[in-house]
Amino acid sequence: MSRLDDGLNVDAGGFCRNPTSVYADPDLAERERQAFFAGHPHLVGLTGDLPEPGAFLTSDDLPTPLLATRDDDGRLRAFVNACRHRGVVLEERDRGGARRFTCPFHRWSYDIGGALVGIPNADHFGDPDKACLGLVELPALEEAGLLWVHPDPEGTIDLEEQLGPELQAELASWNLDELAYLGRDDYDVACNWKLAMDTFGETYHFPSLHSETIHLNFYGNVQCYDTYGRNHRMLLCKRDIDGLRDLPEDEWQITTAALPVYWLFPNVQLMPFAEGIHLVRAYPSSTDPGRHVSRITWYLRPGPAADPQFREMLTMISRGFGSIIRDEDYVVSASQQRTASSGAIDHVVFGRNEPALHHYHGTYRRMLNMEPLPLLEHP
Ligand code: FES
Ligand SMILES: [Fe+2]
């Protein structure tokens, strides 16, 4: 509120130049795919995506095809989504409920915990030891309502290291484990996944790009910004903040004043609001550095989740929010990609009021052992 009144925004203390090649270079795209998508734990959803034993979800967004389930004991499990006989993808649906996964090729079947439980004509096949042919299991961890899977069977998930205790505690305070899944939209966009992420990194563009949409409900050019290791949190300032001015401070709600945006490295934006949460995840194309898919999902808190009218309204609002990202943000992202792919300019500039971009690209480079981007006095 004081920043708003004083006309102050966050200040990174200088400029930095980001090479446009990071959005277009195929060799770098392969390196980041190995480091951040094959070799990094991923947020595959929230507790509400797997609401009861037998629930499953699949993902083809990472180099390893995933099948995540809630087993009979209620535990999160994750597997390579491939039959151990001759490798057919076992479950083609996005999400659902199942007692068994049955392969369409020769009807081998697996239970929800990944055990091989049926082989037709096993004596003809040669009676293999079923215990050796369960689904390949992947490391999985459910913590504070977040579902984490490592796409490498030998990988480890260390949230202390990845998020740190402070951010872990703050994420836990949102009670994300209570939320129910409501819906999802997917956008296939002609831009690098990092350009999609970059659009979430500042509110400098609200009065211009979103003049008829987001800017009607949010102040631009003002925010709070805090880092947590490789992650960070922005607070986007809602116009409703003015309604708090006449209220005693102990009645202030952060969700009235702001939209918190948690940027979880490498590809997640988590945006909690009073009745639920929006989750945006961006995944690179495996073949084209100039393409990515964004998956936008939304979830509801238990009270409102029970009311069909409220669900319908929130779905409409969430689809509307997603379509602003698609029709406004991602349009400029695709335009930035054309410039990056052409190589016509060799770098872009991040301003003092865009610290999230400094931090994100700095983290990205550090984790790939690239030269840091120096802080400059002049762009
Ligand atoms: S490939 Fe799955 S049963 Fe043969
Ligand atoms: Fe935007």
C-alpha cells in the first residue's frame, strides 16, 4: 500500500542483458531438457488431482512418460507409463480411476500399485517371474498438497534443497491439500517455454498489454518481490487493496490486496486466491526450441467446491484468465520468439523493475554452469 502511495516499484539495482539465443539455440534446448526436465523433480499436480485410492493421472510432458496413482494405502506412486512386455503405453487417458491397467497389445495387467497381476496364457509365454516385471517405479513425494515426481528412477526429491524451509512452510500455509481439481486448458504456443514463464515476471506491462483486461482489476508497476533460493514470490497488487484502507489491519486478507504468484523453478507458476488456486506449467517441445505447451489448471477450496453454480462461475473466470494469458501474453511471447529465432538482435534488456527476470535467468544460467549475466548501470 505504501509503495502504491509513493509510486515505487521493486528495484533490481540495474539492468541486465539476456542473449536471445537462450530462446532459440537447439543445443541449449537439449541441455536444459536433460537438466531441468529429465533430471529434475516435477510438480505433476495437487493432492486433489488424485482424490482417492485408484485415481491416476498421466503426463507426456517430460522425456519419461509418467503414470501417477494413489495406491490402495492412499500413497502417491509414480511409474514409467509403459508395459514391461514390449513397451506399449499402458494408460492413454489423461486422468481417471482404475482398479487395473490393462495393456491393449496382449492384455498384461497391472494393479494400481504397479504390480504385474495378469499374463494371459502365461505358460505359453514362458511363465516369467511376475515380481520382476512390475511397472518401473519413479521417486514420488506428496508434501503439503503438492505431488512431486522425479522422471528418473535413480533421481532423488529433496524439497529442503529445492524449495527451502521458509518457502515450504509458506506453501503449506495455503492448505493446498484441501483443494479439489476443477479443470484444465492447454495451449500449444509458438514460443520457447521460458518466454512463456517470462510473461509472469513483471507488472510493468499491465497498463499497456492488459489495458482492457487485467489492468481493470490490478495496479501495474507496483509489486512486492522475494526470493527463496532458486524460486521466488511476487505479490501483484489488486485494486481491491483500497478497500482495506478503512479496515483495522488485523482484518486485512492478503488475497483481497494481492494475487501471490509463486514461481517454482523451473517451469511452475502457482497463484492462490481466496477460493482456490491457478497452476500454470510450461513444457518445452522435444524437437523445436521455438514451441512449448502451457497447461493451466484450476482448483477450488472445499466449501465453494460443493456448490455447482460456484463451480461453473469459477470455471468461467479461470477460462477467462487463461484466455488472457493466451490472447495477450502469449501473443507477445510468440512475437518475441520470431525475433529470437531470426537472430536479428542478439540480446534483450531486463529493467530495474523486472527483478524476477534477472533472478530466473540468473538461476537458469547458474544451474547450467553458464556465465552469469552481469548487473549493468546502462542497458
Ligand atoms: S506389450 Fe503390453 S502386453 Fe504385450
Ligand atoms: Fe501478463
